[in-house]
Amino acid sequence: MILSRRRFATLGATVAIGAALPLRYARAAEFSFKLGTNVPETHPLNVHARKAAAALLEATGGRVELKLFPNNQLGGDADMFSQLRSGALECFTLSGVNVLSTLIPSTAISGVGFAFKDYPTLWKALDGRLGEHLRGQISKAGLVAMEKIWDNGFRQVTTSTKPIVTPDDLKGMKIRVPVSALWTSLFKSLGATPAGINFAEVYSALQTRIVDGQENPPAIISAAKLYEVQKYCSLTNHMWDGWWFLMNRRAWSRLSPELQETFARVVNGAAMAERQEVAQQNETLKADLAAAGMTFNTVDPTPFRETLTKAGFYRDWKEKFGAEAWSILEEATGELS
């Protein structure tokens, strides 16, 4: 069969549309939601968000579409959070320790320094009473949070000058932290000089030596190529961080109860798959980062906890978070002060 140029061009256009959207869903979705994230395209958060979008389209017969905008395409965290609250952005994955805590201070409690010793302890808290408590606080602020929080991993300190072995190694060190009172307090209590810098500016800040170090999980260190401007990675596991999948309440209310159930099931399922991949990747990436030139060292957390206790870090944050939230946290972690 010989195709004319016109028929070939028409067929090509059809194939292109079909590659982006199955032909049975070629009609515009009834509900089209934008999802903003703040990490590079290749991060598991975005990989599994795209899988969730495809699964959601399939599960709803093409009625609900999720459009992903990764890597700060829609602005920094503060910008996207403002858009989420106004309704200009329907969905946003946001750390509870970061910008979200400026509106809802209690969400930062999941990032208390050296609180969670491992993943089983962490998930017991966040899939249990602590997570339920925090979602309740988020709901009171007019936002909707999906049940399962997405994993960013336990955070490690990287530097361009020396490995961090004891708290003394942090004294006076200029270190980038997210714009967050808890992060700033943690590193000040350890003797460092923290600087709150948005993630989009981290690479250049390290490259130009505005700061000497930063702290992030291996998946972020790799995806953002921070190994190009950092020499040492100290496995401090000083803090865990993750992303709440947040929705604008007006956008959420547009969905029928049936579609809400489907949306939550698909997104929470993707979060569970993302958790597994991040945990695995943060282990396997250590070898890749070492091959790229990073030097790793393990860290005993005990002297760091002792330093924080002496500095009043736990006492002060217990007072700020309140007795109820702190007691729920310590149900999973044990006594912290």
C-alpha cells in the first residue's frame, strides 16, 4: 500500500497524539490538575508521579488527568505553595519541614534532628498516629494531604573542605540548609553557620563557595550532580525528610467521592512504590557517587544527640511543637531529650 504525503502526515500526527495519550482518552479530561515538584526530572518522585498520572488516567477512564511540572518549572517552593493555596496550582509535593511549616509549624516535627534511627521506626510513626495528627493539622489549614507521605530519604552532610566525624567538625562551617527554622536551629545548635538557600540555587552557591557544604540524601546529591562541587559525604542520617502530596481543597472538592477514592488510592500506591525505590537508590548510589570522586565516612550519632541536648535543641522544640505532638513523636522514637 502506497501512502500519499498528505495521508502520511495525517497518520504521523495521529501517532504522535496517541503516543502522548491513548486514543480511547483522546477527548479532553473532565478534570485536569497540575502537579508541581522541586526535584530534577530523573528523581524517583517524578518517575513515580508520572506512573501515577498514567494509572490515574486509566483508572478513571480518561476523566482525571495529572500534568507533572518537575524541577521548579512553576517556581520555587514558596511560589508553588502560594499557587497551591490560591488554586492556580492544584497539586504540590512539599516537605513538612520546609515552607509548609511556615503555615503549619507542627508539620516540621518529622524532621527533628536524629529522631528516627531507621525506616521501620519512621514509617511506624508517619503511617500511624503521627501522620494522622499532621494530616489533621494540614486539613485545618484548608489543604488536603494524601495519606502516604513520599520519601526523600535520610539526609547526609557533604562538604568541599573536610569530612564531618564529630560535632566539632561543624563548628563555624558555612552550610546550606533549606529555608526552615528547624534546619537552621539544628545546625546552629551543632555549631555550624547555616544559610537558608532555595534548592534551585544550591549548586551555584557550592560552586562559588558562598557555602562550603550542604545536606541532602544521596538521590538528591546524584540527581542534582552535587558531587561535581562537593568532595566529602558524611553519613550522619541527621534528619529524615519527605514530601506530603498536597491538593487545593477546592480542586479536591470538584471530584466525586468515587473519583476522590480512586485518586487517593492511585497516588498513595505510587508513594509506596517511590519509598521502596528511594530507599534502595540511596544505598546503591553511594557506590556510584564514590566512583564519581566522593569520599564517604560513617558517623556515630551519639555525640551529636548529646550536643543537641546540651544546647537545648530538644527542650526548645518540644515547647514549640507542644506536649501532644511531642508525646506522639516519642511513642515511635523513644525519649529524645
